[in-house]
Amino acid sequence: QVQLVESGGGLVQSGGSLRLSCVASGTIFSIDGMGWYRQAPGKERESVATITRDGTTHYGDSVKGRFTISRDNAKNTVYLQMNSLKPEDTAVYYCNADNVWLPGPKYLELWGQGTLVTVFP
């Protein structure tokens, strides 16, 4: 079975930091893009940060300069370092992996279950 599992969410005060991790488990040859998305209650899901296999990154405007995405291809893991957190960052954060190359060959897009980040003033 192939799945994404996020960890690292929790409660943090404004200005604090959290580091999210997401690992893709199972027999995987490679993953193209990985990223983090978030959704607050009553709002649409938005892209937070994405990273290609070769390390090209893109950040949402609201997190530029505060968040850093990175990945370890050997471990099929993506991280999100979140600094200078604001209450507006409160949301469920979801990990995504696209073009996941599996034996067969076949390709899948995967989503994690989500991890809650709550930032209080």
C-alpha cells in the first residue's frame, strides 16, 4: 500500500515556528512534485508551497519569506519549515505528491490525511 502521512502540526503562538513532515511509504521508484496545501474552515484549499524533484520551489504569496519547503528524495519525504507564524496560517495542512512512479509501471497522485496547525495570538 502506498500512502502519505503528515506529522508536526499542533498549537503554536504567533511568531513561533513549526516543522511539518510528510513521508510517502510503500514501494516507490520516484516522485515528481511534492507540496503542501492548506484549508481553513469555510475556505477553499490553497497551495502553500511546492517543490519539484530537482528542487525548484514555488510559494504562495502569503507565506513567501516565512516558509521553506524541502525534500529528501532518498526518503520520499517532504518538509515544510514554518517560521513567523500568524493566526491567518491556522488551517489543516495537506501533503501532496504527484506523478508517483510505482511498479507496474503506473503513476498515482497522493494526498495525506492532513495535520492541523493552530496559531493563537
